[in-house]
Amino acid sequence: MSAPTYLITNARILGGEPTDLLLRDGAIAEVGAGLDVGDAEVVDAAGLVALPGLVDLHTHLREPGREDAETVESGTRAAALGGFTAVHAMANTDPVADTAGVVEQVWRLGREAGYCDVYPVGAVTVGLAGERLAELGAMADSAARVRVFSDDGKCVSDALLMRRALEYVKAFDGVIAQHAQEPRLTENAQMNEGELSGKLGLTGWPAVAEEAIIARDVLLAAHVGSRLHVCHVSTAGSVDIVRQAKANGWDVTAEACPHHLLLTDELAATYDPIYKVNPPLRSRRDAEALRAGLADGTIDIVATDHAPHPLEDKDCEWAAAAFGMLGLETALSIVQETMVDPGLLDWAGVADRLSYAPARIGRVADHGQPLEVGSPANVVLYDPSARRVVEAGELASLSRNTPYAGMELPGRVVATFLRGRATVLDGKLV
Amino acid sequence: MKRHLLSAADLTRDEAELVLSTAEEMRSLADRPIKKLPALRGRTIVNLFFEDSTRTRISFEAAGKRLSADVINFAAKGSSLSKGESLKDTALTLEAMGADAVVVRHGASGAPHRLASSNWIRSSVVNAGDGTHEHPTQALLDAFTMWRHLGSLDGRRVAIVGDVLHSRVARSNALLLHTLGAQVTLVSPPTLLPVGVETWPVETSYDLDAVIPKADVVMMLRVQQERMHAAFFPTAREYSRRYGLDGRRMASLQDHTIVMHPGPMVRGMEITADVADSDRSVIVEQVTNGVAVRMAVLYLLLGGSQPAETEQPAETDTEGADA
């Protein structure tokens, strides 16, 4: 597949001085001011920030099984529009991605779609049932080369099973990405436990149910000398635990989701399940702690937890609704709103939290490389001065469950390049 | 009054007092030979019950009929929680039938709020109990009952005792009684008080014996024995000993103090039979007052607005297992 040669002119790499980038044969061939056009197609990037292609460590593509909500094709289109060149597809599909066969199927669908690279996440336990280990080695050795394992949606709550999983994946440099949720403390939980849950009569999801599991898991990871990744950290207490674990030198990484950076539990007072997500939206104090943790590196990455659901699973009473919200097409804007514009993170920091670090945690070699000569030509051009009002109907996802509909957000992804091929130009899919 | 009654917090003091004084007029109707007013003739009220509740449904039905409204009972076989027809489709059906008011009882907290704010229907929505959230007409009838016995509620001490955590009655009463100037104390084991209760406009106590001698009203809440299986308390016997209202505790009440219960009672659990059947007990009167208060609410919500434009159904539909 030979992509055209692109000359990106006057792009501000990581927000720096304007310069040109020449993308040829899937790689960044030249970087510098005033590059010769030759036979290249010119992309005028004046005023735009160039970032390495974004990498999402936490995406639900829903295929196989829930193609009414999202497919690999539609989900990767949404990803490209959001500036992503690689996504990790979570394992809670139907059938569950707990065998080499299923992860290879998802991997192959991603290659056929071509909008971004799809790295399947393998289930830790068979059927996400939390009873016995899935064939982690077979998934690691498959064509999909799985390195991230997670029962996301469910917690590996059995301490012994979690210990064994952490130990076992050391053989192939894998990582266990834990959905930290103590199941007994969160039976029928609907929203953040606090003042508002008591008033609204919605069963609370207490912070301690997340923090207790994270505390246990960082100790287990340290004990067996393995890698732990904590999914969607949502509370101030969790940030403190991860910070302490890192200070101890333990190999622990953590992610925060855009919605937990921006939104708070007060939205539950609408009883509109568009705001129902797991872990739930927390307090203002928690959101601020997440921002601070992301700024100082305690939280390594932003991951979307993009969770598409068909309309009928949200157009109902709160308790009956599904957990989850869309995230791929709005993630970068929300990071700008919550981190860049307030001065907590510069564009180099954004590149780290949304590209370098997630690629490193997922052991993805071809992504998360700096924009320099020789790197794979995975590039996103972003206009931070644009403003847009989110319209649910205009999203590329098959689902419409965005909590940001009608909200004005900063920034716009203008172009995305995957190995030198444009997947998005002028803000539209190619 | 506003278009909907979803929460006791929707009512200002003036509005709440208007409901009570209107209820007093409605109640006097019960003494007349013809217990019917033409106020809501030609208006349609749907009782939409996703949960079985004979007493609340009958109370609303009687209230609507005494105001000459067409009353339709719709017992949904199960909410979308149990894979029945969805709340939305049910609402669209009612809209198509031209309901002026929908009285909804639902197991999910916030379901009436969803109905009122979703644009699925245009009619007034009255919350007849939603999950563990609120039951505002119960609070209004409780306040009405207190008001008839005690006069103004300003400064009156009301003890609400029992499973506050799971009680929509407690939530609505705490809000409404505060609005009306009463001092509410919630009495409960710590496990059955909601997180964040310290921000409510109430006092709390774990000690029933310390609270009730000063109370003007003791309201007992239903406690389900099954709660002990989720470790809220060790045994039903221990619960009764610490938080049940029995003859010994009743003896410590002031002479004028009344005993209330929203029903259905678990005799021997939160209240003993001798207390429930005593002179202090106004439990049966609460039921009578319930009809008057619901008449007042329906009258005030619908009295000023125009009838729904769509055609009225010819006869009453009693679909489903109406309990």
C-alpha cells in the first residue's frame, strides 16, 4: 500500500515554532523549515499543533457481539476523527476476547478497517467470570500479540487470581489492567456515594470500593515484581495510593478518563442516564485531584473508556440504563479544556499522556514515537483555537451516548495520518 | 402550583399550606351525602403503577373519581428493568391516549423525573413513590394529619424512626416538614441512615429512648426483615428491641403525642399491635386523609390548565394484574 507523499507546512510540533514535516513511505522523512515540495501533496498546517498519533489504552469497540452499538469499522473511524492512530479494544465482547481466536478476529477486523491500528486486550479470566485464568500465553503468542490483559467491566476481585495473573504475564512482558471495583461494596451501585446519592435515592458507589482494590493490587504487584495498570482512576484517594506506590518504586501505571476530568456527580440530579458511567462521575474535589495527578505524572495517561450504547439502553430510567459514554471524538478537546488551557499541561505533556506513555504501557512499538526523522508517520494536526458545539448526530460512532452534546468545547482535529496515509483531512474522514 | 409534583422540595411553604387548606375543604366533602365535585370533569388521570401498591393506587383512584375525572388504571407488568415494556413506550402510549395527569409509581428512583423532563409526554406528572427517592403525597398527607391534630407545625418535634436509607417516605417528610417549620429527628441504626444525612435539614439519633419523650409525633417506618441478610442489623429481634415502638416506650410519650405509620406495617417488627391499635395511633386516619390530600394535589395541578387535546378513551382500561 503506497500512500502519497505529504508535506505538512508550518506545523507547530508539540506547540513549538512552525516547521515542515515530509511524510514519505510511511515514515517521517524530513523535518525542518522551508522543505522542498517536490511531488508531495501540501497540507497547510499554519496555526496547527502537530502531535504524535494518539494511542488509546481503553476502547470498547463492541465487536463481536454488539454490532448495534459499535463495530471495529465505526469505532476506528471515530478514533481517527479524534486523532487516534491506535486503540486497545477491550475484551468484554460477546464472545469474550479470552482466546487466541477472538483476539485474532478483532485484530484482523482492525487491519481491514484501516482507520487506525487495533490492539486487542485479552481477558484475564475465562468469560470475565473471575474464576480461572484465560489462556493468556496463547493470546500473547497469537498474531494479535496481546500484551494488555483486562477483565474491564468487571474486577479481578479474587486476590489469589490477581496475584497469579500478575505473575504469569511476566513471561511475555504483559500487564494486567485492573478495573478496580470491590464487588460487594458496589452491589447495585448507581452513582458516586455521597450527599447526592442519599438525596436522590440512588445506591452509592463509594470511593473506598475503588481505593481498597488499588491498594491491594499495588501491594500484590510489588510483591511479585510485576506490572500493574489501573484503569479509569476516579477518586482523589486513588491518586494518593498510586502516587505512594510510584514513590516506592513499584511498577504501577494509571489512567484517567476525560469525563472524570471534566464532569462531576451533580449531573446525576438530572436522572438522565447519559451521565451514568462506571466508575461513576465523582466530586469536584476528585476531578481536581485527577487533574493534579495527571499534571505531575502520577496518572500516566488519559484513556477514553469509549463505551458506545444503543439509544434504548440510555433512553430509560436511570437504574435500567447501561453504564458508559462515548469518548474517542472528544478526548483531545477535553484534555485541552481541563489541562492545557488552565496551564496544567503543555503540548509536550499531552503527547506524553496520550501517545508516548500509553504506547509504552501497551508495548506498542510503532506508535508513541516522537515527531522526528525516522519515526513512523503517525501524526495528528490539531487546531487549539477552534471552538465547536458537540452534536451527537454528527459523531462517527454508531452510538449517540455522548454526555457533551450541546456543550461548546475547544479545539478540532484537522488531520490524522496513520503511517503516512491520511485517515482524516480537513476534519473529515478520508 | 407547578405543573408536576416530583419531590416534596418542589413545594414552597405557601404552596404546601395551600395543599393542606385545600385538603381540608376536600375532606369536608366526605361528610356530605354526595361525595363528588365536578371540578375535573372531562379530564383524564392515569394511575401508572409499575410496582404493586393497593393502598396508594386506590387512594389516587378515589381522589380522581371524587373530582369527576376519568381515571384509568394502568398496572404495567414490570418495568424495563424486568424486560417488560419500556418506560418510554408506556409514556408514549399514555400521551397518545390524551392523559392530563399521570400518577406514577415506579421501583426506580427518578423515573417520574424522567417522565416529566424527557418530552415523552406533555401531561402533569405526580410522583406516587419512586424507588428509594421520594413519595411527596405521602408526606403531604402525613403533614395534613399532624396539622389536624396539632395545629401549626412550627417548632413541632417529629421523630421519624426506622429504615431511613431505603425510605422514600422519610426523604419526602424530612423535606416537607422542614418547609413547614417542624423539627425533624431521624432515628435509626447507623447502617440505615444515608451517607450525607448530615447535610439534610434534620437532626439524627441512634437512640430512640432519648428522642421520643420530647416528640410531638412519632412516625414509624416499615422495616423489611430481609434487610438483616445484607447485614444492616443482626436480627429482627435485636432491631425490635432497639428501634421498635412497644407499650413500654409508648408510656414515655407526652399526652398529646400521636403515632403514625405510612403502612403497610410489620406488626411485631417496628411497631407492636397494642401501639398500632391504641388511641394515639392515627394510622387509619392517615388513609382517610390520603384521599383528601390527593384530591387537593390533583385539583391544584389540573384545575387551572386546559384539557388534553386528543380524544378521551371511551371506557376505563384495567389491563394487567392490578393489585
